[in-house]
Amino acid sequence: MMKSWKLAASLATSAAVLAAGTVPAYAGNIFLTGHDADFHNTFGSGSAAAALTSWVTFVKNGSILPVLVFDRDMGSGLELSASLTALGFANVVVDPSLAFSDSVFDNSLYSAFAVASQSTCGGCDLLPSDVANIATHSSAIAAFFNAGGGILGLTAGTDPLGYAYVPEAATNAGGFPPSFGYVETAAGLAEGLLAENGDPTHNFFSTPGTGGLSSAYQVAEVNGTDIESIFLKSGTITCVGPTCTVSSGVPEPATWALMLAGFGLIGATMRRRQKVAVRYAF
């Protein structure tokens, strides 16, 4: 019968095969939008409530942990936090105008973090300086995301760096979006991501892969040819040595080949072990 140390050696060999190439690990979900659903939900918009619920559900990705909310009172209360509470999502607020440590990005405490809309929407909560403060914690945010934490970003308004806190490039294309005409794409509907209609909105996005927006994103919502919301699902963090990149979806074929080779070694080892055990049984 195969000795246990031989099985362990085979498993170690399989692990080495995987480690020798590009090794994938699945990360969290990201949803970014030009809508300020936090503001409109506060004032009773049913469309904002339904859309915001779908977006938060997506970034939480089945977790029961609360959402970490970056929000502050600019005169209308904590619009994002109050909206999430009204919609049944437990949340904990951090004021991004104040100093805070990397330790707030804790996957054992929070399922996702959400950034409130910027004040250039005409009544929202955050200033560009607040969002810039969040972005200074890029290493902690990347670790949070890599461990499965989700990210929700509402409108950046006129701030060109309004999404600088996400771990995969997302720039604000600006623009002056209308209030109606938004429809979900097939990809967005497949994830249950709803469009928001009837409420003024505040920025568009470029086509993924152009204008500084990573090709890892998919389009969730459009108005004609204009892109209003984007998402990244189950991001794959692929590392070669110290260099890591993010892409969305399943690993590349070459990565799958490495993985399958490793699993094949494990499977072959187990089959040999079973055959020997049967022979000895008789």
C-alpha cells in the first residue's frame, strides 16, 4: 500500500506545478455607477431603492456581514447609511473626512464597503477630498478585495478621480446623463443588477478597455450608447512573482492547464492508491 508520505509528496508536487506558473485566486465583486441612489432613495424614489438593493446584494455576494460605509452628514443626514438601514442592510459608518487606519478594511467584520455619492450631484455627502482620502488606503483595499470583499461606488459627479479607490482602474468619463432611458444589459440582468430610472444622474463611463477603464469590467446599464453602470464579478487576481493583475471571470486557458495538471497528479495518485488497496483486500 502506498505510504502516506508518498501521497503527501505527490500532493506537494501538484502544488509546485501550480505555484510555478500564474496562480489565480478569486476576489470580490465591484459595482460602480453614475447614479446617486443614496440621495434619491432618501427622498422616496422607488427606482433608487430597487436599484440600490440589487447593487448592494451583488457586492455582498451572499455574505451576512455588515457593509462598511464611507459617508458623512453634509446637511441631509447620512444618506447612504440611512438608505441601507431602511433597505435592511446592516452597516457601520466611517467618516472619510477624518483620519482612519487601514485596519477598517477587515474581511472578518465586513462583507463589502460602499462609498457615498459625491456632493457635486447637488445634495450628496462626500467631497473629492474625502474620496481621495479613501484612495490613500489602496494596499488595504486591495487586500480586502483579494480576500473576497465587495466594493460599491456611487456617482463621482464631476470628480475625474472619483473612483480612484478601486483596485482595478476605473475612471470617470463625466458627461451630463438624463433621468430616463436606462436599461439593463444582458450581463447586468444575469447578475440581478437593476437600472435606475426617473432620477437625475451624474456621470457616464468609457467603454471597458478604453479611456482608462480596465477591460476587466462588464457593462451593467446603458442609455443608448452611453454606459451608466459597470461591474466586475469574481475578479481573478493573477500573480507572477510580485506582480499581480486583476481580470474578471474564469482563469485563462494556460492557467487552467496548470491547474488541471496539478489536479491530474492528485487524481492519478488517488487512483493508484485505490487499486493497491483493492489488490490487498483480496
